[in-house]
Amino acid sequence: MSVLVIAEHDNVALKSATLNTITAAAKLGGDIHVLVAGHNARPVAEAAAKVQGVAKVLLADDAIYAHPLAEPLSLLAVAVGRSYGAILAPATTTGKNVLPRVAALLDVAQISDICAVVSPDTFVRPIYAGNALATVQSKDPIKVVTVRGTGFDAAPAEGGSATIETVGAADNPAVSTFVGQQISKSERPELTSARIIVSGGRGMGSEENFKLIEAVADKLGAAVGATRAAVDAGFVPNDLQIGQTGKIVAPELYVAVAISGAIQHLAGMKDSKIIVAINKDEEAPIFQVADYGLVADLFQALPELAQELSK
Amino acid sequence: MKVLVAVKRVVDYNVKIRVKADGSGVDTTNVKFTMNPFDESAVEEAVRLKEAGKASEIVVVSMGPQQAQDTIRTGLAMGADRGILVASDAELQPLAVAKLLKALVDKEQPSLVLVGKQAIDDDSNQTGQMVAALLGWPQGTFASKLVIDGGKADVTREIDGGLETVSLSLPAVVTVDLRLNEPRYASLPNIMKAKKKPIETVSPSDLGIDVAPRLVTLKVEEPARRQAGVKVASVAELVGKLKTEAKVI
Ligand SMILES: Cc1cc2nc3c(=O)[nH]c(=O)nc-3n(C[C@H](O)[C@H](O)[C@H](O)COP(=O)(O)OP(=O)(O)OC[C@H]3O[C@@H](n4cnc5c(N)ncnc54)[C@H](O)[C@@H]3O)c2cc1C
Ligand SMILES: Nc1ncnc2c1ncn2[C@@H]1O[C@H](COP(=O)(O)O)[C@@H](O)[C@H]1O
């Protein structure tokens, strides 16, 4: 049985979530092949060929794959993937968009967001905002799976020497077109691979006040995160949302500032190694999961923290 | 334009669920059930399309036990016109729900299907994409903005890097995020009116769909609990502990 991993990339670089997915694929046993569908994406295929454990890279290079639109991409994944025992993709917004479509076209279930592989047909996945872990066994001939990055280490990006084969484009259903995107630009590390994250909640009060978070993040070389409430209030863009219905993170250090600790937020960060909570309400549930809790007003604590870290 | 909205009955998001002692699942006896929050946003969007003169009829569909009627009534009280209950006491996994939805779409011929991006119980995030695949329709997932105009749906999608806009030719499936809108509360007169709106009940076999689960749940466990830590008295103490005790900075 071989495993097909669908690479996530921007036509220039391979996204790190693909490396965690390759580690999950290795736990299934068998050869690992990586499908790179893109436009002028050979550099991505070359990067994928160097990842340890990859036997073969399949490159589908065509203008219809310039953006990962679910309709054409799922037809390609089905055409290529039919002969595999399993098809895996990272549980990113791209993977979540495309993989259920692939599964339905193959008439198999999709297994979402696995955090462990028990055996080639049995997986562990969180349900109810991570308040329960379900072990599920698939009866289908092809396992179609999205992989939670925090559940698996990244495969080494160097050391492999896979062959690269080109594959032709599949049909283009031509029912959807890419219109545009607004990608947030930041000098800070990416949330899902950051070693340290400083997050702010509704208690931050405004977009302006998030500068206090940024000042601390910059001292720590950290990424900035947020709760759904902070995003909804317009303090920060949606791509910073952490939680059940946002990003899942597990950094070495997570600093939660003015965050109450709702289960939907905890779902996205409670696997962090060390959690710090700064909140003026000593009863806030976030303190129940924090390794270090500081009951304080953020307007005092954050400037002080930035200063202390510059010492 | 007819709009079909799928609404799931789920354990209310405020309930702290408990795993059954025998590991067979989550204990749902005597807990509060509500409409999946994302589906409330889907119904709200449909009602706004109708108010804007873009939708002519809104059909809400729920699949599950008889009590899912209540979820349908909620949708009707928000402004939907009629409901369909696919009654089943069996476990319905996303592929089965998608097949049932497709069968209803074949019958009802809507131009737009709205579903939530994710059910907060199974956290699958699959059904909309699957029904779009089965129908051969385009999909706009994780929508925070929807513009319907001239046979097209422009969908702004929340993606990991920010926002993306795609244009879909109708008919299409859109899965909605909570930021799409602020769902209304049903007024008392509308709740009363909803009691008179029709709900049709069908079974999976009426629709000719095999809903047998493809995934078997072997066990359900509680995740490892975090130990509550210590309170520190000052920022200086915090930084000290992070440096020398936790060694993370
Ligand atoms: C279907 C669904 C999905 C959801 N998904 C997510 C998700 O993915 N991620 C997510 O985060 N949430 C999610 N939520 C929302 C979640 O339920 C909570 O509403 C949200 O996490 C609360 O955010 P918060 O902690 O920032 O705000 P609040 O709960 O309002 O807490 C604010 C905190 O700030 C503190 N504070 C205020 N002022 C100060 C100050 N000056 N100094 C120090 N502390 C201060 C307060 O004591 C309080 O504890 C979801 C909800 C639903 C219904
Ligand atoms: N049993 C159901 N009845 C009605 N709608 C459902 C059902 N299951 C899933 N859905 C719809 O599909 C969406 C996504 O669910 P899921 O794929 O399970 O995360 C939900 O928000 C609903 O709109």
C-alpha cells in the first residue's frame, strides 16, 4: 500500500504543514508519494523530493492549479489517488476545502484532523472542541485523511532524493474562478510553526492596544494570536484566530493575555508546552490550564513585561 | 431562487460534555441541544437574501431524531418557509448526510445550498464540500461574505493566510463562518407563526440512501488533563520562572 500526500504550497515554497503530514504518512507504512499541483511549481516539487521518506513526487503543472481551487484539484487528486491505499493532506484551510470533496468522489469517508495513527486503518481525532478523543476505524478501501500538524513532528526537509514525475492535468470543471486575495503580511513567525505565541483576547479593547501584545511578541521573537472574540471585534484579522474553529497551535510557550479561557479557545492551544495567563479576573477559567498565572491589569503588565524582557 | 439550508441539532456550545465511563461515547442525556451555531448564520443569510428579494423560498433541512424538528422550528421562526426532517435514529456521518442532502437537492432543485462550515459536535468540516462534490457543483467554504448577482455567487473565504475571494457559477454550495452575519433572535409572533409552517418528514430509505457508517468508533476518551500551575506575584517573578524553571525563554 502506498500513501499519497497532497502538498501545500504557494507555487514557490513547500509549506511546513506538509512535513508534519509526511510524518503521519510514514506511520501508515508503504511508499510515500507527494502530489504537487501548481503553476510553475517545479521548485516546490524539488523541495518535496528532498524531504526524508518521500519516494516519488508527482508534479501536475498547469495554469488551472495556479490557485488551489477545490473543483479542479479534487478531480486531479481522485485521478491520481485512486490507486493508493491512503490520501493525506494537512488539516489547513486548503486541505479541509479539498479533501472531503476527494473522499465523496471516491465514495469513502473522510477522517478529519487526526492527531495520532493507531494502525493503517485506525486513527485518533478530537471531537467536541477537543473535550473528547475518538479512536475511529475506517472500513473503506482508501483512507482519506486530514492531519493535525501539532500531532506529528515535521519530517526532515533535507536528506531525501525522490524522483520527480510529471502528471497531466485533469479536467477543469470551470465552475469557479479565483478573484483575489488579501494575505496578511507579517515579519513575525507563522502561527502554526512558531516556538512562542503571545495572544490577546477581547479584553485588549482595541486594535491600537494590540500594539502592547506586539511589543512583547517582538522581544520574544514570537507570533501573535487572538481569540474569536478579538477577531470579531475587528482588533486583528481572521488569520490570527486560534481555537476549535480557527488555528490549532502547540508552541513551547503560549502567553494568553485578557483571554477568559472558553473551551473553544482552549481547543486550539491547550497542547502548548508552557501556558502563561495574564488576566485581571482571578476567577478566569484560563488559570485552570495555565502553568503560570499572573492576576494583573494588562495595561500595567504588558509594558512591564516588554521592559523586563529587554533586560 | 430557492435556497436550501442544512441545520444540525447539536449539544449547546456552553455545555461541558462528559465522556461516558465505558468509553462508548459522549453522554448526551439531559443536556441542552441547540442549532449548530454556524447553521444559525446560514439560516440568517438565507433570510437576508429573501429580504433583499434575491431568494424566493427557503427550505430548512435537518437529519436526525424526531427532536431535530425543534431545530427546524427555530429556522422557521427565523424566517424560513418550510422544513424537511430526514428522520433517523442511526448515527449519520458526513458522507451519509451529504448523500441525503443530494437526494433532497435533486427533488427540490434549489440554486443555492447553505450549510455551516463545521458541526461543533463531530468537528468534521466535511458535509458541504461532500455534497458539492456529489452534485458536481462549485463550493465556497468558510464564507465571511456572500454576494449573489447575475447567476453568480462571489464568496469571501477565511483562509489560513487571510481572505480569498472566489466566484462560483450557480447552483453552488456555500459553507458559512460565524463572521458572515449576526443571526437574529426570533420574535414571539414569528415563533407562533413558525408553528403553522409545514414540516415534511421522510426517511433515508424513502430517499433511497444507504446511511451505514463507514467509520466505526472504537472508543472515546477524555484527553489528558493539564495540571493547574502556580500564580506568580509579579512580572519579574514570571520572567524569572520562564527563564530558570520552564527554560522556554
Ligand atoms: C461555534 C463557536 C465557535 C467558536 N470558536 C472559537 C475559536 O475558534 N476560538 C476562540 O477563541 N473562540 C471561539 N469561540 C468563542 C468562545 O466561545 C469565546 O466567546 C471566546 O473565546 C472569548 O474570547 P475572549 O477570551 O477574548 O473574551 P472574553 O470571554 O470576553 O474574555 C475577556 C477576558 O479579558 C479579561 N480582561 C478584560 N480587561 C482586562 C484587562 N485590562 N487586563 C487583564 N485582563 C482583562 C477579562 O477578565 C476576561 O477574562 C467560538 C464560539 C462558538 C459559539
Ligand atoms: N445531521 C445533520 N442535519 C442537518 N445538517 C447537517 C447534519 N450534519 C451536518 N450538517 C450540515 O453540515 C455542516 C457541517 O457539518 P460537519 O461536516 O459534520 O462538520 C453543518 O453545519 C450542517 O449545516
